[in-house]
Amino acid sequence: MKKLIGAAIANWFRKPENREKAKRAAKQAYSQYQQRKGSHQRPPKR
């Protein structure tokens, strides 16, 4: 079953438009993560 899922994902990534979609989604998710991470930082101790 795992091999079948892996093969399906590999097949999906073979198409260039799908690769671009995945890159865009990853960049967007990472930027949202960075925004959340940056907004919850505590002020430095003095």
C-alpha cells in the first residue's frame, strides 16, 4: 500500500504544473509559519 501511494505521488510530481503548485504551496505555508513564529516572540529580557 505504501509503495502504491508513493508511486501515485511520484507520478503527480512528474507534471511540471503540479511541481509549480507544490512549490507555491510550500512557500506560502512557510511564510505563514514565519509570520506566526515572529508574532509570538516574547520581548527580550533586560
